[in-house]
Amino acid sequence: MTFRRSSVRIVAAIAVTCLAIAQPAQAQSILRDAETEALLADMTAPIVTAAGLAPRDMKVVLINDDSINAFVAGGQVVYVHSGTLQAAKTANEVQGVIAHEIGHITGGHVSLSGRGFKEATGITMLSVVLGLAAMAAGAGEAGAGLLAAGQQAAMGKYLAFSRQQEASTDAAGAKYLNAAGISGKGYVNFFKTLQQMEYRYGINRKMEFMLDHPVSSERIAAISETLQASPAWGRPLNQDWEDRFKRIQAKLDGYLLPPSQALQKYPESNKTIYGHYARAYAYHRGGYPEKADAEASALIKAKPDDPYFREIEGQILLEAGKPNEAIGPLREATTGSRNNPLIATTFGHALLATEDKANYEEAKRVLRTAVARDDQNPFAWQQLGTVYELTGDTPRAALATAERASMMGDARTATMSARYAMAGIPQNTSDWIRAQDIAMTSQDALEKDKRKR
């Protein structure tokens, strides 16, 4: 496993969440891992299909944030905080969260949120006009009161609009789970987890007018009858998904928790796959390569053909400064995962790290295939640019830099690099046309930025 962190620009009118309104951010820290993404895709596909969407068009993106949250921000992408996966008791609970967010997508709530803002803004502007008029007439205190009352009314209007959206989305999530033949018990149980959080913070029904979502007790009551009436309610959980989910949770704990906390949660006495998995990462991050390698070896002994276990073995060796030893496990991991682009990128990185010219052509092939299958991996573009530079192909090195810069929102670097690439790549070839596209779109972004200023 190789978790990769990267910043991805998320543009949103509003991020609609299952717990609270997420503040729209210019950049979010994304966690990418081949095994995690494969599981999320598999357990989401039936729900996506039930919602009338195509699984190939839907993405679930993991955000590096320990809070319990999920949101949509336009398009067919669901963003889930890592804390949601760590807090969930089952994969079925996460399916409930994702079903809810898919309801926001099918309901068009990101675009509709503008209506809520428009109504609230109208109230605010009226209060400003009246308040300023009162102040101008010499009634300063009354004017200030009008301004404050207008702001409160506007917020109340928007929160009521948001609660209505959340309630309709709760129902949509229940509908999709039933249609997919997936038990809604996890959906209800996750709302019960949120309910416990509300109790902890003293939130009750009397405070609902201050919330952007209904209180959890109402949400549970609203969806329970629909879910319990479905034949899917009593259906056993998919044990393959549940087992894979426990592995993901262990990996996240080992990677994200402070090493001492992860080792406390998964002590040496825990000889399960999950225990070895978590400790492999905790020891690796804590600076104990020999112990990390021993845990990886225990995983491989249990399942020699598991590509994700080979991946962690190779990653530990690579990051311990042993790229030549890492090549074997990472090649097996790449082959065993059917050339998963994230794993292949780590393999390509290991080939480059050997500083052996004999490995450069293979690295180039591996990395070109990786970006062809997943062009949203900035680390892969960086590595591909490096191998092009090492083999003397500076125009294509510039093109790889342009791809990465464009993805990261660096329009200036993208424009300059793309133009340099165009000057050295034969005209009208696929690479030249791609460089031209990046140059044009990045230049347009620069000009828009200038106009805003």
C-alpha cells in the first residue's frame, strides 16, 4: 500500500455534508491508496447503479481529515473524510453515508444551494437598506437592531432550506440502498453515532432552528420504516467487503494515527492480519524499519499472492533506501494488481531510485502506462518528467511538468512548460496537441485571474 497525499482544487458553491456544511476550500489534502479506492468503488457500485448513475463516472475521494464528515462539491464525486472510515463500525455504515451523498448528487443540491443563498441574500439586503436608512435618520441603535435582525433572519432562512435538502437526501439514500439490495442497518447505525455526538455537545430538538440538518433522532425516525420494510433489511452483510474494510481501517490507523497510539490500539499480541497491517505502517512511520519489515513478512507469509502486501513490503524497502531490493516486490504488486496505476507509480519510482540507466526505459514504460490510466496523480507526472529528463527528452519532461502544474492549479508554470514542450515536440502529434491544450487553458486561467485582480 502506498498512501499518497496531494492537494486537489475543489471549487464549490457549497459543500453539502451529512453532518455539517463543509467550508469550501481552495485545496484539500487527498489520500490516495490503491486498495482503499478499489474497495470504495466495489461497495459503492450497486448504490450508484440503483441511483440511475454509471459506476464508471462516480468517484469516492478520501480526504485527510479526522472528523466525521462527507460532502459533494459538484460533479459525480463524493468526498469522504478519513475520520468517517476510522469511526465506522462496518463497511455497511460507510455505504449509508455514501448513499446519502449520492442523494445530494441526484437531487442537484450543489446547484440548488444557490437558490437558498439567493433567498437569504434578499432578506439580508433588505435589512441593510432599512438599517442604514434608520441610522441616517439618527436612530443608530434601531438601525443596528435592524441589521442584526436581518442577518439572523437570513441565516434562519438558509438553514431551513438546508434542513429540507438533508431530509429529502436521507430519503433518497434509503431508497437507493433498498433498490441495491443492501441492508440499511448501517445507515441507521451511523445516524445513531451522530446522535451520540449531538448528546455529547448538548444538541437537542429545541436547537434545530440553529442547525443546517435535522437532529439525528428525527432522521432515524424518518428513514427507519422505509428501510425496515425492505427485504434487504435482514440481509447478511457482504463479508468480503467487511473484511477488506477492516484491513483499510487498520492501514488508515497505522498511517494516520501517531505511531504510539496505533501500537496501543494494535499491540504485538494482536496476531491478526489487521494487527500486522497497522503495525507495519506504525513501525515504518516511527522509524523502526526492521520491525516494519517483520510485520510485512508476516503478512506475506499469511497471503503470499496478495498484491497489497507485496506493495507494503516494497514501500518499506524503498523508503529505507533499498530501491534495488524493492523492485522485486513492487513488480509483483504491479502485476498482481493488474497494473494498478498507483502501485505502478511506486514501482516506477523504485526503478528510478536505483540510479541505474538500465532501468530507465522500463521506468518510462511503467509510468507512461500509469498516467494513461490515471492522469490525476501529480506524483506520477513528476516521476515521468524525471525519467524523461534523465533520458534526454526535455520537451516531454516539460510536458509532464505542465500536466502536473495544471492539475495543481499553477497556471503560470503550466503555460510556460507547455509552450516549451510545443517548441520541441513534432507538430500535430498527440503529445504536441496535449501541450497546446494545456497552454491554451492555462493562459486563459491566467487572463481570468488578471481580470479578477
